Amino acid sequence: MPDPMRIRAVMMGDLVDVKILMSHVMETGQRKNADGDLVPAHYITEVSATCKDKTVMSAAWGPSVAKNPYFSFRFKGGAKGDKLSITWKDTAGGTRTDEVTIN
Amino acid sequence: MKKTRRDFLSLTGRLGLAAAALTSGLFSRIAMAVDTRPAFEATSLKDALASIGVTEHQASAEIILKAPDIAENGAVVPVEVTSKLPGTRSIALLVEKNPHQMSAEFMIPEGTEAFVATRLKVAETSNVFAVVKTDAGVFHAAKVVKVTLGGCGG
């Protein structure tokens, strides 16, 4: 199981301000290791966020998103105490979902 | 024409080379195909945009693209996009000089702000584009990010 994400979701007026740090190698498949062999690609391809059964953000990513990705966005319709759930999927079939309570 | 033994050998040699070239080409292609999404496979700005359905786009001052002028480390370049265009549906981030230009595409549903912030890898000094799809067409903003240390060397 991959490491958990660090998610912060805070009310900012009527907006929920979301900041996420994911733990992922985001290997491009272009890099060589010390022996000169290509390191196989391994990166997050999909990210989505749901709050109260509504998808509030979905993203398609490529290998050029930096290692241990940081991602921030803002949405309306959430309130203090609501749950926000974030999911990512990667090229190796890995996936991780984490949930936070909006502050 | 009379075929000599030498002709025969050179012919098989050439065929063998061609076959080797074919198979190695094939294998490298298979090895590369981790990502079958056309937008992320594209190797030119135009192809990458075409594969997300963008052929025409114009510059807009209503898109605010924040990125550093100089990135000391191309492996971690903070990029932030805010679109003030009404009816923003999606924001795509592209890096012109990366091996694959498309970095990410964010879908903005109703109720979500047209704002995203993330960090990208930028292989070398390059234009970074934010391409915004709206109800009224496609718009973009660009910014040059100077990279002093490459983003792909690890």
C-alpha cells in the first residue's frame, strides 16, 4: 500500500481550499540508473476528488508532474465537517484513497 | 544473373539486419507503451493539443500563469494557473521542450474555481503553456521558465 496523502481542506469564505501532498516516485521512464539501465516509468495518471458524492476535481496527469506531487484547488459547496475524498491511480495499477474532514 | 555464394551471403546478412532493426524497433515501442493516452504520448505541442481536441486557441490576459522566471531545479517547478474567463471547463499544462509536452489536464466542474497549483518537471529552459477550454473557445497563456539544472536527470 502506498504512503498516505497529506491533505488539508480549509474553508476560505464560501470556498474550500484544498492542498494535497502525495507520496509517489513519478518515474518518467526516461531516466537511467547508475548501471545505465532505464528506470521503468511509474507515475500517477489520474486524480479525482469527491465531496458529498460530487466530483469536485478530476485530473489526468503525465510523467512530468514532479515527484511527490503537490496539488491545490478550490471549490464551492463544501462546509465545515464535510468529508473530502481524494483518489489517485498510477501506471502500475497502484491506487490510494484518503479522506479528510473540511475545517 | 548467376547468383554466387557471396551474393547470397550478403543478401542474408542484409535481411538479417533489417529483421533485427524491425524487431528492436518493435520491442522499444512495446516497452514505451506504458501510457496509451494520445495526449501524453504526443511529442509535439500541436499533436498534444490536437489529441485533447484543441486546434485553435488564442492568447488571453484573463489567464494568470504563475511560474518562476528562473528555476534552479527543473525537477520541481511550481506552476499556478487562475482563469478569469467565464465558463472555464478545463485547464491543461504543457511544457514545450519536454520529451512529452502534455503535463496535466484538470477538469473543472461547475462550482469548482478555475484555479490549480502544482509542481512540474521542466527538462530545459522552455515555454510553459496553460491552455484553458471555455464555453467561448480555447485560450492560452505562456511563460518562459529558465532552467539551470535539468528536470530529467533525477
